[in-house]
Amino acid sequence: MLADIGMELRQGTKLVLLHGNADPDALGCAFAIYSCFPQVTVATPGGLDRVSKVIADKLSFETKELADPAAYDKVVVLDTSSPDQLAPITSLPPRCIVVDHHAHNPRWDGHLYYCDESKRSCSEIVYELLKLTRSKPSREVSLALLAGMLTDSGHFKFATPALLLSFGEIMESHGIEIDEVFDLVDLEQDISERISQLKGAQRMRFERVGDRLVAISLGSAFESSVCKALLGMGADIAFVGSQRGEQFRVSARARMDVVRMGLHLGKLLGDVGTETMSDGGGHGGAAGLMGVGDVEAILNICMSRGLEFFRKNK
């Protein structure tokens, strides 16, 4: 199917869409498609996260905030586990090209949908696509893909042999040193992120099953960063949610030894999404959930699901 996608990308005008608060993996994929295929426009309707904004600036890569999907021959959706993550865009053409690595979502069925859950990053899939189409990524594109692989693997904490092989192959192709990739993605935490982490700790609630701890917390920003901080404080699974009017966002992270026990955060959040009229995404040690509902109720469901997992796997 990747070969079919490659053929589609050679023809017509294309709009690439990324999930809200797009991370370096999503950005790297979009930059690669933009650079290696003709007539591509990239839109980030839900914005870029802080690291992605810095990377885009370093690459001199400008994206549009909004675009009308109907104005293009094809719509390409990258690294996005659910159509809801494209808000405020709510209407898509009947046959989009969708490339993802999170839990399979039946809501993408009917589209030209390629999903490989075995990949830690969507950048690995896009790199395979470039090889299949005999595209030769520039040094800048290679750096962007490496940044996506690095960040989505938790700086290699969740890396697979396949990811490391692709990473090394890309480095070798352009003589890229590892410090160049780290320099692209490593930012000092600003004061607002540190405050969010401390507030997350203040608002944290946790429960225990044996020697395992599941923590939840309400936040207002930097949910993923707060999740990582809670894991650093001792949680085995952490869920952090924020509410903006009727909209909510939940980030989740788990220790790698818990993932090896069989926890799939994307599927866990997908179940939560079924109960709350929203959709979950994610894999491995990190996942995200966006939609409409009461974030406190959703966090309580997440807590109960985490505890249930540990009770079943004592």
C-alpha cells in the first residue's frame, strides 16, 4: 500500500494535515512530504508544539494555520490517530491518504489508510515511503526525520531495532552526527513549563495496586511534560488532562517495563474514547486523547483502567 500512496503523492495538488499541537514526528513527516513531492501545502490547524516551532524555524519551514481541504486534489493526513485531532477542520473528502503508527482506528477505514503499529514513529514509515519512491531526502529532511524518530522513541528509551537501523542509515547517508539531532530537539524548559509541572504535582492524585502506582492530575498546559514529571516522581502510569470550555485534552505516559507487561496506552485511551464520545491514540510509552467532555470524569476512567490493568497482571 505504501507504493500506492507514493504514486498518489506524485499527482495533483496536495494538502497535508497534522494533529493539534503537532510534535516533531508529525512535523518531520510533513517536511519530508513537502520537500520530496510536488505541489504540497502543509497546514497545522491545531498549531505546533514548542519544540516543533523551533525546528520549523531552524528549517525555514512555514506551515499554514488553516486551509480548505476542498481546494486541493488530495488530502494527506499524517501521524494523526483520529479525525477529531484535526479540529477545527471537521469535514474531509471521502478518500484521504492517511499514514499513521498509532492504534488502528476504524474511523479511517474507507480512506487510503496505512497504519503500522509496530513503528515507534511515523517518521520511520515516511522514510520507507521515500525509499520506495526512490526519493533522495536532503540533509535538512533527514535531520527532520531523525528528530521525529528521536522524540517519539523517548530519546531512544522506547526504540526498536528497526528504528535504530533506520536512524543509523539516515545518519550515514548525509554524514550526520548524533549531536546535531539532539541540538535540533533539546530545549531548556522555560519558566511556564516548570510551573506547569509543579502545579501538576500539587493537583496529583494517585492509587496503588501492590507496588504499582497510577497517577492523574489536572493541568492547563504542557500535559505531556507534566506526565513525564509524574513518572519521574514515581508513578508507573500517569494521566494529565486539561479542559478548555467543552474541549479536553489528556496525555498519558507509562514506564517502559509496564509497556513490556502488555500495556497499550492507545488502546486503553481508545476504550475511554468509546465511553466518552471521543477518540484515543498513542502507543508504547506515550499517548494522547482529545475531544468533547468532562476532563475530570475522563481522568477517573483513565485511573480505573490503569488500576484494572495492574490487577489483571499481578
